[in-house]
Amino acid sequence: MANPRTVGGATQDSRVGYVIRQMEPPNLETPLDLVDSFITPSDLFYVRSHLPVPVIEREAYRLTIDGAVDSPLSLSYDDLVRMGSETRVATLECAGNGRVFLIPPAPGAQWELGAVGNANWTGVPLSTLLERAGLASDAVEIVFEGADRGKPKEEPVPPGEISYARGIPRAKALQPDVLIAYQMNGEDLPRDHGFPVRAIVPGHFGMASVKWLTRIHAVRQPFLGYWQTIDYGYWYDTDGMAARGSLGEMLVKSEILRPRVHEKVPPNQVYPIFGYAWAGESDVVSVEVSTDGGQTWAVATFIDEIKRHAWRRWRFDWHTPQNPGEHVLLSRASDSSSNVQPDKHDPHFGSYVINYPLPILVFVEQAGG
Amino acid sequence: MANPRTVGGATQDSRVGYVIRQMEPPNLETPLDLVDSFITPSDLFYVRSHLPVPVIEREAYRLTIDGAVDSPLSLSYDDLVRMGSETRVATLECAGNGRVFLIPPAPGAQWELGAVGNANWTGVPLSTLLERAGLASDAVEIVFEGADRGKPKEEPVPPGEISYARGIPRAKALQPDVLIAYQMNGEDLPRDHGFPVRAIVPGHFGMASVKWLTRIHAVRQPFLGYWQTIDYGYWYDTDGMAARGSLGEMLVKSEILRPRVHEKVPPNQVYPIFGYAWAGESDVVSVEVSTDGGQTWAVATFIDEIKRHAWRRWRFDWHTPQNPGEHVLLSRASDSSSNVQPDKHDPHFGSYVINYPLPILVFVEQAGG
């Protein structure tokens, strides 16, 4: 049967919940075939936790801004809210989204398609805070440190417990779209999403948007923390030698959410193939769909307009074949910087940045079957 | 029985060979209790290979000097020899020397005490080559690349094969003691030691002295290669956060080579405890010995004078007890920068930099036993 849900409609009902990828700390995936709105509801937005989830009272919360600044700051939650608010829509994707498609299997949470979501985030621009603190002219990165502490898993690990921390380049930190956010979709941040305060770095993979943010630390040397070098690192070629880099910007990507893998679709009908597409610091300008495993491609139709840093929903009406059989569906997005999804996974990214067209195998049923 | 060999004498005989730590590529340890000369013979000097050993003909050899330089160079073996020669004595220690003492066991070659050696190295100062090539004023590191290529073992690994490569800071590279060497102890480099040409970086752990050197590459950003970040990396604290650094300078260390672990020593006699001591960019100025597991310490006597970057042999005459029993022997060196060997292993170094006093458990025999 074709999926009965309305494309792009309000689809959330009480039977919709998460796919568990890890129990503790919680790693929960959104069933995006059932949650197909432009804005992902907060209580169904994917959850990616690295370390035990901290409990922080709003009244006890402090945010420190220190390091390479003229005037270190220590702000309360109320101080932050009083500094005004801006709201930005931003798609966050876990850098490991799609990992379960990798052959051979790669270690890590086995995300399928739903470790990505789009929300409205409200807070103070980071640039406002850095201006107030007086960012040093020779600061090269801004490091976000969270209140979540523990022992990471993959060797080599530092001794003892460490806090989750990630740096972003100075240029990105000064863009007005980077927020120190205290609201998600118009309400307090849920605990799993960083209550009371988190960073939001639009255009970057989700790990840059540090949750339970307690410190903004400006540094004069690139920060080579665990989640910059060991985890969330990648390999690049520098003058013929392999060197370690740190993941940052998301790459152009599209996903087919409907039909689902191994779905049975009726013959000789119009099936609305539905999906999302997004990019990092550029705009998605086209999505193509193949229903024959990549031999031929046709252009899909966007449901949403271009909005920098937000995904776009798209659909493609597939006239399903008369004869029963297997079909591999693919989608392929292009962005405004002329980037196209690659044909296959780039092994330099290891178990991250899975942005090749992910194969959705479906079965066309027997007529009258 | 007390060890019958002469302390500091010419001890090599035809029965002396290596301890195998890995067959291929060869990782071979020197039995330093039997090879106790100031200069370690080339054919018993420890061998540490990361990747399959390359075969390079002298006639086909080329050394490229490129990157952040005004005039890239390509030199033949003869070009290099014609640039003159300097000879330096230098102790090289594998950063994993002593790993087998770690509790719990750590992965990697299980070196005991003999992954360290001292040799005379002859070649052209690196500074001479950099001067001729015109090192850019903003070059921050010099990267040595070897001809040995392959797949490293510990995840995360880059895709495909990479060549062994290590960088040293600009300041070190310009010191006249860093050599591009083509002789070891007055003869051609043995194949396992880098024939025809290798780097020698005195004061640094052995992995900086890249063998089968084919490229000297000046860079304007720190080089974050596999053997800088994943392997041969360590953790340090930066403003309360853990960050990844790259091992470089050796730390002060001493070893007891005689007696050996579980050796039976006669009661009520003078047993000459023998060992080596070395440091990185400083001089070893004292060695203390404990024969009671660290409760009391007494000063040892040096056999060799201070010579920067070379080890010093030392001895301590132990008046063995009358009664039989177990004794834990320890040695502890201090250097001219007031560094002393630490009481225990620093977990920030992982399975490297094992420079706490290594316990040598011996048994005093029954009188007349």
C-alpha cells in the first residue's frame, strides 16, 4: 500500500516516537517518514548525547566567557535573556547520520535517516557576547565547553573524565547566525537538547552546537580536543601526506523518507516520493531522483523555498511500473556552490559524512496483489 | 651467581642477538645487559619499524626539500655527501620503551629496557640544507617523510597507504645538532636503520629521526599527521580541557640493566648494579638507587662524563643482604633542569613515555645455596 500520510502536512500523532540507537546516554532517532513537517517538533527532534546528561537548574546556571578576551564575563540565565533575543531556523545533522548504510559496518550509533532535524532557535548572537567581552584580535577559535562530563569511548582517550568541548573558527563565530540559545521552537530547551543554554552553529554538523553550554573560551591556537582530533576528525591530503582535520560544515545531502526501505508499493500508480535536502553554508538548488538505481535521473519538486541553513522538503511523483520487481530509489541534491552529492562514500571521512545517495530498495507489488 | 660480565667493557660476543618484539616489520630489542658499551654496536641497536622496510639503491636515491622554501632542492646521495659531514653522538629511545612494565598491559610492542641505544651519526646539518633552500620566515615546522609506506594499525586510520612522516618545530630544526645522516658508527646506515639516509633529531624520541628519508617539507601550519595525532600523541590540559599534543623531547630516565628481573644474587657480597641514564634537551646530573623498593636511596657513580644528547652509564655497588629474600631495585635520575623521574606513570602519555623508576625484582639467595 502507498503510504497514506499527507506529504508536508501535520503528521504528528500520539503513536509517533523515537527509534532507539543507544539507551544511555540517550541517542534517539526521529522517524522522519512520520514527522515530515518543515519544523521538527522538539519532542521528536533527534537526540545525540556523548556523555551522561547533566541536570542544571536555571537559577544556578552560569555562563563563563574567558580566554583570549579583554573582559571575562560570568552571566546568569537572566543576564543572558536580558541581552535580547534573535530567532533563527537551522537544520542540525549528526555527522554520523546514515552510518547504518555503510558497508562494511562502521562502529558508532547506527543512525539511519533521522539523525537530522530542523528547528527554530532563540537566543543571543555569539558575536554580541564576544563583542561585550572584547575578543582578542589574535584569537583564532572559540571553544564551547558543555557541563556534560565523562569518559569517552574510542581510544586514544584522555585519562579521567573530560567535558564535552568543541571549537569553531573565529570567522564563523563572528557571523550573526551563531546563537547562544535558550529556546527551541518557542519554548525552553528540553533537557536532552541542552537545558538551559546551548550553542547553535547553523551550517555545521550538530556536534558543534554544544549543549548544556557553560563556557565560551577564546583561544590563540587551534583547539585539539578529543572531539576535534580523535572523534569527529577526518583525514585530508596535505602536499601528498595524510593529516588530521576536524569536521565542521555539513555537506550537501538529500534523503528519501518515503517510501521506506523494503516498502511494497502498488504497480501502475503515482507514488509521491518524499524527502528532505540540506547543505552547510550554501543553498540546495536542485534534487534529482532515480528509480532505477542511478541509471536515469529526473528532477524533483521543492515544497519549501530556499532559506539559508534550513532544509527543503521535496517530492517526486513516481509512476510505478506495471510489472512486479525490485527498484532502488536514489536522490541526489546540488547546492548553490555547484556541489553535488558524491557517487560513493569518501573513506577519508571514516564513519562520518555519509552524503552519497543512500539506496532505498522497494518492491513493486503484483497487480491486484 | 653475580653477572660475570665486565661493567663498561667490550661485551659483545657472537652469542649476543636481539629480543624479537615483532617479526614483520622488524621490531627488535637490544639486550642491554649484554651490550653495555657507551656506543651501541649498529648490528645490535634496537630496530623500530612502523611499515614494511623499503629497499632503496644509493644510486637511485633522491632527497626533496620543498614546501615553504624559496628554492626547492632535489639532491642525490652524492650531492648530500659532498655537502660535508658532521658527526654527533646521540641516544635514541623509542617512546614506548618500558611498555611491558605497564599495569594493566598496554597495546603496542612490548618493549622492556632495550628500545634505547647510543650511536655516532654522520651527515649534513639540517640547518645547512634549509639555509640553501631558503626556509620561509613563516614556516613553523619541518616535516620529514620516509620512503616506508603502508597502512598503520590503530584506528582512526587514513584510507589507503600512507608514508611515515613526522614534523619537528622550526626552532629545533635550526639547531646545528639535527642531522641528515648517512652513516652510523662510521659506516653506511644499515638497511633497518634507514639506508641510505635518515634524520637524526638528538634529544627527541626516536620516532622523530625518520628513516629512509626522501623528503624534507617545510610547512606554515603545524603538521597533524597520523604519527603526530593518533600514534605518538598524548593528552595535556589546556585551560581545564583535554587537548592532543604530539610527543617530542625525551624525558629524564634511568634503567637498571644488571641485575635482570628475577635474577638470583648471592648474599653478603658486592654486586655491581649497572645501568644507563639519559635525558632530552638537558644533562643527567645524578642517579640514585634504591634496593628496598624505594624506601631509601643512595647515590650511584657515573662511568661516563656529561655529553649533551648522549646517555651516561652508571654503577652502584650493592652490598647484598645476608638473609635470603626478595628485593625490588629502582633507579632514579635527575637532570640539569631539575627534573626528576616521576614516582609513577603519567596516564596522559598513554602507552608512551614510561620514565618512572622501573622495578627490578631480584632474589637474594641462601648463603651457600
